[in-house]
Amino acid sequence: MNRIVFLLLVVVCISCLDDENYQLLLADSFRERIEKMVSPTIIDVRSPEEYAQGHLLDALNINWNDREFENQVAVLDRNQPVFVYCLSGGRSSRASKKLLAMNFKTVIELKGGILQWRKMNYAEKKMGTPLDSGLSISDFNNLVDSEKLVVVSYYAKWCAPCKVMKPILEEISTEMNDKIKLVRIDYDENLALLKTLGIHGLPSVQFFSSNELLESRRGFMDKKQLQEVIDRLTVN
């Protein structure tokens, strides 16, 4: 009898913990929670193609079906609430469970996904940059034609690891101003250029000297990893 009571207490405690760490909210409550945050972390776990057709304002795009999903969300602050959604709820449910397993403190999921958001006629944003806009290949060649080591960072506003890497790259650029030149290129504003260059994943970093590509890296890099590559490539 005592054992049964003990097991029931354990189940109750686990349920309470789940309620504290995870919430499944309707669109109106989901929006209200977001609006109370100064700088909310919102994750759209759909594909980039779906994201481009319309997404919540300021949402990051971290594709649940991408094998790098775990590495990309790992750079986020686990102590801050994370808002998660997909099209109708299937992928966001699985993503929420993964985030909880990764010890994110608070995960808030949009019930019914962006379909329910749209049903309420709430605001969303679409990617509308023309394919032929942005830098030309000639412009790019001029940027990387330098005697310094040119560090080219390809990023997007919706890319979580890109946001984390931005201050790291800027700090290194300031510290090594005499040796390196930092160039940041927005993926969404330079679609044609990145297609020509073969850049298909974010974040990506390329290292050039005198218009010659020395090395390419894809995926998140911390300061130590970036510094090691830069030090190796700037050795006289």
C-alpha cells in the first residue's frame, strides 16, 4: 500500500514539473505571452520554404527535420522562455519535448500552429526580397580582394546561431583589426549571390586572402574555434 502511495506521489510531482516547464497555449494566450516579453525567443520549426511564405514577427527558423536542429537550439539561453510553433502542431510538439529534454526552463507551444494564428488574423511577416537583388559577384570580389584575411560571415536575421556568432566575430575583428577584415552578408538580401557561391546552410563562414578562398566552414563556431582558424591562416 505504501509503495502505491509513493508511486502516485511521484507521478503527481512529475506532472507538476511538466506544468511549470511546458505550456500549450491557444493563439490569443500565446500572443499575449509574447507581447509581455521584452525580447522573446520564438522558434519556427518548419522548413525554410514554409518560413519564407509567412512567419511570426521576429521568429527564428530552426527546422525540426534538419539534422543540425539540436546543435542550433543549443546556443539559445535555456533560462529564458522559448515560444515554439509549426504549421499545425505535430513538429512543434516533438520539438518542445526535445527542448525540455535539453533542460530548457520554460517551453511554450502554440496549439494548432500557425494555422490557428492565421485564423485569428494575427500579424505575420513574409520574405519578399527579389532573387536578383543584393550584391553582385563583382561587388563580392571587391570585398574579398584584400591583403588582410577577409572573414566572410553569411547570416540571416532568423538564424539563431548567427545571432550568437555576431558579437563573437565583431569582438575578434576589433581585437585583430590589423590582420583581418570582417564582412557580413545577409542571406535573405543576397539570394542570387549566395546561390552562385554555393552557400546553402547557415551560419557559414569563409576565409579569403587576395580574392582567394582559403577555407570554408558551415555551422556554429565559438570564439576558440574561430580564433584557431584565423591564427592558422594569418601565420606569416
